[in-house]
Amino acid sequence: MTLVELLVVLAIIAVTASISVLALGSDDGMRSRAEAKRLQARIQMAADRTMIEGVPLALSFTDDRYAFMSSAAGDWQPLPDDLGQTHELTGGLALSARPAGSFFMIGAEAGGQPFALDLQDSERPGTGGWTVIFDGMTARLVPLATPASTDLAR
């Protein structure tokens, strides 16, 4: 093998490695999507539970954590199972709500309060994110930048 052939092989390997690294990208987008999908699934689980059991639940959150609550004797308490455990957001992810608030009812028989939760990287604003929209019965996930993310009735 000549030096020129060796250099060509090394150049091909370098280009292939560069393309692979660029194709992988950053895991930030995947991490925020996975977190948003988890939140959507947990909201839907709470909504399904209220329909089955007929007991209203609520979502309580701050910008970096959330938990689901139930009303026991008129006082809201975290649920005694996995759904009630406080889930903390990591890596600079933050929640914000529309309408503004930090406590939303997820009621039985379509009595839930519609809301939208935006999940985005607070350390890098404007880099995209996800919106979980709850219409009173179902939760769905849309990219934060789309116009549909402001529509709570769909």
C-alpha cells in the first residue's frame, strides 16, 4: 500500500466519522422529547384513572418538578403510588403553563380543566421544546414551535 492510498483511506474514515457524529447530534432534543412523552403519558394515565374510579385528581407542579394529587377529606395529598411521586426535571428542563398556574384539575367524566404545559431548556431559551396539551380528557404532544401548541380545544 502506498502512502497516497493510506491517506485516501484515512480521509474516507475521517469523513465517515464526521458524518456519523453529525447524524447523532446532541441528546438534548431526545432528552426533552422523552421527558415530554413521559409527562404526556402520566397525564393521560391520571385522566384514565379519574374516568375509571370517578375520583378527581390534580397535577401540581413548579418549573422543575411535578406530581399528581388526590383529594382526601378535602385536603390535596400526593397519590400513594408511583403516579403521586414527585418527578424532578433534570438538565435545565423547565415547565411553564397556559393558562398560568401551578395546579390543574384532572376531573372525572370530562370535568378536567384544559391546560397546556410547555417543556423547554431553561438554560438555552429558543432552542425548541415540547407542549403537552390536555383538553379535559386526553393529553397530546406537539412541538413547542407549532401554532397548534396554543390550541387547547383540539
